[in-house]
Amino acid sequence: MNRLVLFAKEPVAGRVKTRLAKEIGDDAALRLYTAFLSDLAAAMPADEWEAVLAAAEEPIGPHLAATFAGGWGFTLQGEGSLGDRLSRTFRAAFEDGVEACAVAGSDAPMLNRGVAREAFAALVNDADVVFAPAPDGGYSLVGLSSAVDPERVFRDVRWSTSHALADTRGAAEREGYRVALLPELLDVDESRDLAALRTALDGDPRLCPATRGALAEEGP
């Protein structure tokens, strides 16, 4: 059994995409994040794996509940650093008997079924740990097989820096885990990321219709 977990927040102005909001305003950041959620729910149907939405806050917000109503389960990320929350999420999956688990953030609107398939295929065939790198030195998705001790992989990582992927990968390799890298997957944290997102979406007009519409509202 495979499990895909999406970390997300209830879309509320002033509480989502705060770094981006400092540059484009709370309302614009909210529109974009809401669009990201819509596109992710559509592109990641819960039919090939167990899909779980991990909310940042309790209770599960009404927008998240409605957007991910189609076959998704719901849980909470819990307290602590990103490393604490990732470790807790993976540990819970493995205790449930999951053989491979992938966790992604909701700031990567181009995440889709194909990316998840690649991640799970890597974990089944030749990797213990898999990453979809982000352009800023972090990662948009991380997957572990049940052979991995999550706490050993996510401790001492410099989160929210350009070192996050290198730190996590280094920890995994020091433990002897086999690491695989997927193609880079853009996440959106700052306004400069929006230009890269527009360019990426121009390559395929079928991708991310809600995000495309939100970007159009913001202008060129």
C-alpha cells in the first residue's frame, strides 16, 4: 500500500503564502493559493494510492474539506518544526502498514499524478528515499520506504533555506539509504517564482487551469 500526503493550510487571507503576500498583497496571495489547492485536488485523484490531506490547524477548515472531498482522508500535521511534522507523518503511515509514503507541499501547483507515480516507482524499485527538488534548494516532495527511520533523515536540517535538500539528502546517505532524485518541481514562495510558473504553464495549456486563471488576474 502506498500513501500520498499533502500538507496544506485552510486558505485565509493573511495566513497563507505570507512571504509572497508581502510582495503582491494578502488578497492576491490568497487567490493564488486557493487556485493551487483546486488544481492539486484535480490533478491528484485518490484512486491509485491512499490520499491524505494533512491540515496545518485544527479543526479541518471548510474549504479544505470541500476541495478534497473526493476520496481523500484527513489528518493534522501537529506541532513542531517541519522536520517534526514530516517525521510524525511518515511514522504514522508506516505504523499503519504503508510500504511507501510520499509527502508534498501545497505550494507546488504543478504536482500531479505523474510525479507521484514516479516517486512511488522509485521507492518500489531502487530507492529508499526520493526527492522532487525545488529550484530554491529545498524540495517539493519527499518519499520514504518503510525501511527508513524518518527521524534520522529529517533531524538537523536547515529548513526554509537553500540547504534543506542537501542536508536531508546527506542525512539519508550517511544512514546508508539509497536516494533518488525526480525532475525539479517548481514551488512558489516569492513573486519571482511567478514568472517561472507562467513560463512552465505556457508549455502545456492543459496544466493548472485554476492557477492559470489566478495568474491572469495578476497581470503580466
